[in-house]
Amino acid sequence: MFKKRFIGVVALLALMLAGCQVQPATPHKPAQTTTTHKQAKTTTALAAKTFKSGDEPYLVVNHNKSTLDVRQWQTERIKYGALDDLNRTTTNTAYLSNETLGHSHTRARQNWRPTGWHNQPVMIDGHRVIPQNRGHLIAYAISFNFDKDGVFKKGQPGSNDNPKNLATQTEFSNQRTM
């Protein structure tokens, strides 16, 4: 009886200790999970909004506070999100400095036609108006010296005609609110 009990206790201890192996420390990232959840909530709330004539042409998001983690800022770069299934831009995050500023007088012609781009001029109150613009998610003038993948390289043309950085916008939102 004692022998059976002893073997049972040893077996139980062995099973318990096997579940207590030391694991290498892995960084815990609760902020990423929280941020992702917050971003999803914010995105849903923003998607539900409807613009009405006379409203402000922009929305203040997150009390105008950035959610970027400064510790990730090791060098200038742009993280371009992939195009969605309708070939539209998604999200871009840029880590910029004075080295990424440029002058648009050297700008090359844009050829990319983002989803929804028709750009047919219309007459409004006797004036010819082009209601659509191609707008950069990361402004062209602050995205110089980047290649098409967002890698900082001196002398590169920046994101002028990059499909992951261009979206169809109204002329008003692209020109008048800046």
C-alpha cells in the first residue's frame, strides 16, 4: 500500500513539475493589442459618420494625440499598408525628419489612377471645376528621399506616384483644408 501511494505521489509530482518548465522571457505587448482594439473601434465610429454640408472639413481623432510609439522611431521610414481588395490605399505610418522635406517644383507627373478616379471637369456657377484630386496619405512634400517601399534613401523620388499612398479626394479636402 505504501509503495503504491509513494509511486502515485512521485508520478503526480513529475506531472506537475513537467508543466512548470522555465520558458524564455518573451516581451509582453499589451499596448499593441489595446491599440489594435482601439483602432478598430475608432475606425468603426469614423466609418459610421456622414458628412453634411456646412460641417467642418476635418475630424479631430484621439483628442488630437498621436498613438505612435516613439521607441519604434529608429530611422526615417514609411510603413505602407497593402492595397485592399478594391485596390484602395489602407493605412500608412511615417517616421519623418528634416531629411524627408522636399520642394514640389521637382515633382514628376503622376500616372496612378486610384480607385474612384474619374476627374471629369464640371461647370459650377460659370467656373470650370475639377472636383477630384489625387491626394497623398503622407504628403508629397514631406516624403522625399524614400523609395517605393518606404525605405529612406537619399535621392529617391519619394511617394509622388505610389499607389499605396494615393487616394481619390475632393479638390476641397486636398487643397483648401491644408
